[in-house]
Amino acid sequence: MERATFSKYSWVDFAFSVVGVCTFLVDWGSDVWVATEFYCRGDFLWFGVLIGLMVLSSVVVQMFSWFWLEYDRELPGFRAQTAGGGTVLFGDKVKISCLLHVLQLGFLCRHISAIRQGFRVWWRKQEGSEYAVYLTHDLSMLRLIETFCESAPQLTLMIYVMLRTNRARTVQFVSIAASTTSIAWMVVDYHRSLRSFLPDKAKQAWGSSLIYFLWNLLLIAPRVAALALFASVLPGIIGAHFVMQWLVFVLWAWRQGTNFMDSAPGEWLYRATIGLIWYFSWFNVAEGRTRGRSIIYHSFITADAALLLATWWCYRDPEQTQTYDLALIITLPFSYLLGLLFKTLYYCCFHPKLWRPPARDPGLPDDLPDSKVSFRDFSIQDGPLSSQILNKRMACHATNFYSEQDVTRNIDSTNRASAC
């Protein structure tokens, strides 16, 4: 199987790494500021919920980071790439790395490591371009996990607080709009990370990312708003609603046979996280029948959203909500349907499908169109053969996301195993 010719690490990748650190620090600071406001006002319940979300998100992200670090240490080329602790955290110094993760600093150190490696590659022109991309991809996945473990639930909480208090300042509307846009942007950032490992990354048009951003924004925003509206009238039931749906989603992820992590505990952590992501947005986790699974998911979420909005409409206070109730009951379903239309447009016109021929065809043209991307061995080849590192996490998700359903069903088990 041929090896991919990946795009080199560029100043854009380096800029994304720097912005990622700044975003992480600003997000952490804003969370502390909001929690302090709740505490000072005597809203101890909301303060506790916000702190709980922050702790939960941090623990989950640190667990993923530690699991991946443990897996990577078993790879043949890891010691060669991390000699002297110059790249991932502190290289093979396990105790120091473990302490950083216990102190909830592993994620931040990964950001710093990616910046250091990126600076060496982009500015100093040293070797390691593919490995720098390897690091930024892991960070993109961790940021996505943090987004749906913390940012999406916090956004729901902020809207709920605004509805319950019936007080809204302009800055709150701006904050909610910025948070919603940030969540959709993190999904696009992950999409961009996946595309970076395809041989035709340079052919990716900005229109593809724009459509991808719009359909995620238009699907996530109504979902979050519907949950907040339901919680504003029945706050005691929203917890049960989440737990029941989360359990269903975790079982569905298990039934799909996910194979993302390298250990059973890690895999169940991944499935539990996927259940949380699915509570807010669709995320493909397995090959084959992607369209069918997506239709099932969106049909379920659409029915659930309709039930949430109908419940809110029946239990709302007409006098308190008369200024916005009719606008919301019309706008939210319309936005969701518009998001589905944009998603259909993306998959019909912009989504590249991963095409994997059973054997190398000498007559195959080298320049395939954007809708047919040839499958290559998603590996890191940086230096001699002994120092190659295979990022199986990236390989699995890129394969799942870009696989063409009609073709992947005919791929033999050997090729599938080499990808995942």
C-alpha cells in the first residue's frame, strides 16, 4: 500500500497551535470569572453545576491524553521522536508526565509541545513536519472532546439562567452567539485536521469548510436552545432526559463496534464520550452505512427536539415569554431544517469519498477528482524506517469520515485492519 504524501507543516498550522493555547487560557479564565459571579450572587447551585462541568471536562480530556501517551510509548519510533523530551510532554519520563495529568496540566503541556515542535519545523526548517501534524491532530481531537464535555453544556446552562431570571443584557446575547460559533468552529477545526491527512489537502476549497461550518452551526444551536427551553420549565427532568439518552447513545456506539482506543477501559471511555457528543451533534465513529446511521440519528433528534419544544410551549408562562415565544417556536425548527439542507449539500457536492482500489492499477490517473480520494497508508514517515510512527487514531477517524459506503463494504479484512 502506498504511503501518502502529506502536506508540509506550514505557518497556518503553527498559527492554529498558538491560537489553540490562547483559546484554552481565555476559556479557562472566563469560566473562573463566571463561576465567581455565581458564587458572589449566592447562586450556589449554578456555581456547583458550572464547576462540575469544568472538572468533568478536564478529567475526561486528561484521561484521553494519558491513554494516548501510554499507547504512543509502545510505538517503535516514539523514543526516536521524543529523544531528550523535545516533543511530547517530557518524552519517556513517565512519572513527570503522570504528575502533569494528575494536576490537570497534561492538555496544556500538549499545546506547548505542539508549538515547540511546530516552531522547530516551520521557523528553523528542521525535520519533523509530519510528526508536527501528528501532534496537532491529537490536539484537535482533544479540543473537540473538551468542546462537547464543557462548552456545549455550559452554553445550555447560560441560556437556561437567562430564561429563568428573565433578564438578558446585550453582552449575554453576544456571549451566547460567540460560544455557539466557537463550538461549530471547533468541529470545523477537527474536519480541517482530518483533511490534512488526505493526499489532496491542497485541493480543499474554503467553500467546503464554510458549508461544513454552517450546517454544524445551524444544527447545534437549535439543539442547545431546545434543551435550555425545556430545562427552564422542567428543571428537575432535564437530568433524567440526559441520562436516558446518553445511555442509549453509549449502547449504540458499542453496537457499532468502535475501535478507537488500544485498551478496553479506553474504548469504553471513548464510547461514553461519544454518547455525550451525540447528545448535541452527530459524529461518525465507524465505517459503512454512514448515511443510514445519520438518518436514524437526525430522525431521533428531530423528534426529541419537537417534544422538548412542545413541552416548553405547554408549560411556559405566556406573560413572561410573550416577547419571544412565537419567534423561537418558528425560528428553531426552521434553523434545524436549514442545517439539514446544508449538510445534504455538503455531502452531495463537497465531501470527498475515500476510494481504496483492491490493487494498484497502472492505468489509474494520478490526479483524482475531489469526490474520489485514493486511500493511502495513513502513517508518519519521518526519517529512517525505524523511526516511523503510525497514528492509528487518525487513520481510523479519517477512514470513517471519508469512506465511500459502496466501496468500503467490499474491502477485505486485511486492508481494514491496516487502517484501524
